[in-house]
Amino acid sequence: MISQNEKIALGGGCHWCTEAVFQVLKGVVEVEQGYVASSGENESFSEAVIVHFDSEIITSKTLIEIHLHTHKSTSDHSMRTKYRSAIYTFYETQIKVVTLILEGFQKDFDQKLITQVFPFEAFKASRESIQDYYQKNPEKPFCKTFINPKLLLLLDRFSAHIRLDKLKHLEEEA
């Protein structure tokens, strides 16, 4: 069987949170935490992750659905420059597919989704000391306050896609 590795970049909230969400999913091969830039008015870097995934195990549609439900995808708050609600595409063929997927999920939300689709232009990795932040620091107050609720939502709504071995500390708390 040939592996169908693909990639997509996602931004919305803190990249520590976004990284932690996607690291626990079956089919995700790697999550690169850092800053992504697009073009035009979105050429400034914004916190995001690049998700490398095996499309035979998890689809881009599922990744996008999880992304929309694990950040404030309907809130146009004052920090949107730093935390752009976005899906960044790497291939020309991804743009239309991702846009249609995003439009299809609007029905699941009471408010208008503000998440936009942009072409990926550049990436700067976070400094090594904060990469894999949640996996290294699950007991930190930030992780308990902001990341654990997102992971609990994943367990509740998307449990079929979760690698439970990555969430042992959550089970110990419950």
C-alpha cells in the first residue's frame, strides 16, 4: 500500500493549542508549529501549524472540521492578525476543494465562519523550546486551561480519530 501523505497549514488560535489538537489524531504524521504567511494583505506571519497527514487514514475534510471546532472560527476578535483564522493550501488543486469543504461546514455553525482559504507562501518554525509544548508540559496551567478543553471536545465529538495513547494524562485527571 502506498502512503498518501499530504499537508495543509491551519491557523486560528495559539499555535501551542493547534499543535496539541492535531498531534493526537490518527493519520497525522507530523505537526510543524510556527508562523505562516500568505500573500497580499496576509503576507505577515501569523501563528499556525503545518499538518502532514496520511489521507488514507484521515481526510482533509476531517482535519478542517476539527480545526473549525477547536478555535474561534466565527469570532473576528482584535487579535486576528496574530491568530489569523485560516486554512493555507500548498497546491493549486487544494484551493477549490478546501473552499468547498469550508463552505459545506457553514451549516454546522449559527454564526458566519470567518475562516479563510489562502495560498501558503512561507513558514518560520517556532523556537525549539516551545515545540511539542503540550506533550512536554501537560501539567502547566496554560495547558490545563486552554488546551485540555479542546482535547476533551475531540474526545467527545471526534473520538474515532484520536490516538488515545497521546491522551493518557487526561484519563488520569478524569
